[in-house]
Amino acid sequence: MKGFAMLKIGEVGWIEKDRPKCGPLDAIIRPTALAPCTSDVHTVYEGAVGDRHNMILGHEAVGIVDEVGSMVKDFKPGDEVIVPAITPDWDNEAALRGYSSQTGGALGGWKFSNFKDGVFSDYFHVNMADSNLALKPEGMSLEAAVMIPDMLSTGFMGAENANIEIGASVAVLGIGAVGLCGIAGASLRGAGRIFAVGTRPISVEVAKKYGATDIISYKDGDTAEQILEATDGEGVDAVIVSGGGPNILIDAFKIAKAGSTISNNNYFGSGEGDRDTIPLPREGWAYGMGDKNLITGLCPGGRVRMEQLADIVTYGRMDPELMTTHVFKGFDKVEEGLELMREKPKDLIKPVVLIED
């Protein structure tokens, strides 16, 4: 089969590999829609997860079941499925404790394009199919469905982990696709005032549609100072960090009230210069004693999560297709889609590649 792969740090290309083998609990999927991600850019061009050789990229996919193992009960060849970006081993100790994304070690539920071939191929393998696949609802567009595996799941996690109460004030730092989903999630959880920090016009437009009440541009001055001024110096009840470099947490702590939660779903794929640490502001953190809580998480995966998010789309709570700004047709366009995510033109939120039969 053909796949689009990371050949080594800084280099990508098309390669030929053997079709993956299907275990008794597993499934082999033929993709119908793919979405390149900024995480793929971090992996290839920043070496975020270390050097990888001839590893097929991609972790956002919708597809058709081509083969199932002998012990798979709920799926059959021909089923249209949503494939989560995170496919945990559900019989693992971490999953039993409620941290399924970390099965097998830190970030261990993230298998695709981390330590296992990803979804940018003619066929790809899914472990524990009954627990890691979800049927795509009939009538849901591929462009909407392919936003569910990572963008919706990660962005909504940001809002869930932030413990947003009805009427709470929230700041979302970074309004790429994940941050936009954080805004939608905050709105669904009943937030009152929602600050969206970003400048890209297309993202600002979608942020407002998803529930942002205030747009903060870092081009207009210090982000933290602008939010503090807008809140009469009080700050906000919750912060969702969905973009920026390591220094972004300095702004997050400065604007967080005592008792608030800073929810990070930003992927710090690289440090700044030779620094491999992330700074916290001593004063903004109240010298380590400010009752400000920082929580992190990796995109939740699994079947139930995908089904829940699909219901949000099906019943009109949120339209993820608004984030699809570029649609390509043909498997060979994956390379072009990834390059778009690397270049980040002003009219981009997410590219989607539809696979033609």
C-alpha cells in the first residue's frame, strides 16, 4: 500500500509498505476523509516526539471498515466509521483509573504517527475496534465528521477540564481549530463572557459564531493587560490555553482569578532557543501560592467519546464544518494539505482531504 510518511526529521515523502495485519480484536480501515494537523508539523519539522523513520503520518480520519478481526462484534466491512485520534488500550491500568489517553505510558494512547503508522495511507490499523470506532451518523458530511476525532475532542476537553460554571468568564488563548472548539465547548457549558485571543480574520469570524463575546488581538498590546483592563483588574474564572509558545502560560496565570482553573490543551512541540522548559510567572502565580490550578490533558479517544461528539453535531449544538476552509480531492493532496498547515495562510483554519474511489 501507499502512505505519506515522515522519512526523518525535516523530510516527508510517499512510501510503499505492506498492508497492516488485522488481529482478532482489531480492524483495518480504508480512509474516506483525512485532515492534516499542526501536530504533524511539530512531529516532522520540530522533531517533537523524536526522530522517526518512514513512519506514516496522520491521526484524523473517517473511513470505511475493510476488515475486522474474528472477535469484533459491533462492526463489519462496509461500515462508515469515525476513527478517534487517540486509540487507547482499554484493558490497561491507566484506562481503569480514568486516564485512558495515557495507557502504556505518557501519551501512550496516541498511537497514530507517534509510534505506529498513521492514517495517511491506503489502509490503516485500529486496535480494539469495538472500543475505538464509532459509526458515522447517516447524513453527516465527511468535512464535519473528520473534525470530531481530534479538533472537537481536544477543544471540548479544554472546556471540560476548565471546570466552567454557568455564567463564568473564560479566556481562550489561541483560536486555531482546537481553540475554536474550546470556545464552543465553553459556550455549551454555560459560560457568560468569553474572550477569544487571536488575529486571523477567518478564525475571529468563526469564534464569534461559536460564542466568543470579546476578541483580543495581541497586535493591540499586551494580551494579559487587555483582559485585565476589560475585567476591571479581576481577571477570568477559567483559562483555556490552545496555542502559543512556552511563554503563553505567563499570560494565563496573570489573568486567572484565585480559585480558577487554567486548562492547557496546547501542544508544546518545541521550546524557545535552547530552553526545554516552560516558564511560569512568579508574581502572576502569586509566588506559587495563588490558588490557581493548572490542568493538562491529551485528547480523549474511544468509541463513547466519538458517539457523544457526533450527537453534538447531529443535533445542531455546534457546526464543525465552519472550520473546514480548504477541501482537496484525491489522496495525493495530503502533501499539499500538510504544507498548508505548515505555512498557515491567513484564510486557513483546517484543510480536509476527501479520498475519491
